[in-house]
Amino acid sequence: MVFYDPTGAKYGLPTYPFKFAPDGLATIRQLRAQGLRPGGQDIAAQILWRRGKRRAYLYRIDRALPKREATPAQREALDKAMRVRRTCTTCGQIKPYVIPRSLGECLDCAPGGAS
């Protein structure tokens, strides 16, 4: 196993090959799936694969904190921003999709659109 270095002597961090990380460590995506975030902790280890060209950092699950929830005011601001991005500047309709910036208007109003 090329990337097996649990002491970190060779790579500076404890390093494991793909799918060989010990229990108790997780990537950011795995933490998010569990409703957690790293919470400011240092990187505990890493996974290397594809001849060292790919890397994923691992964090300790026991030190992870719960994901933060958006406040009602933050949710309202996000909803307002998304409503602006879905409103056509030409016809003024709110579409169920984000208006492409390259067109500047909805697909119905754009030349060669979905008419």
C-alpha cells in the first residue's frame, strides 16, 4: 500500500489509501451527511489516491459540531435573492428556474427560446 503512513512520517499527516481510513474519521461531505461540520478543528489525517493526485482531508467525528441553521432573516434574504434570479426582466414572470445570465431573460422571451 503506497499511501499507508499512519504516523505521518512520510507525508506530514497520518495518511491512508482510498477506503482504508480508520473509524472515527470522516471527510467534510461525510460530516455534512451526518448533520455535522468540522467546527474549527485541525485536519486529523488525509486520504490519497490516484497516484497522489487526489486528496481528501479527514476530521475527527467526536470533535465535530452540529451544522448551523440559518436564521429566519437569513432564509428570507436568500428567498428574496433567488426570486430576483428567477424573475424575467422582459416579461416580469417568476420562472421555476434561474434565468441564465448569458440570456438576461427567460427562455420564452429569449431569441430562439422555447416559444
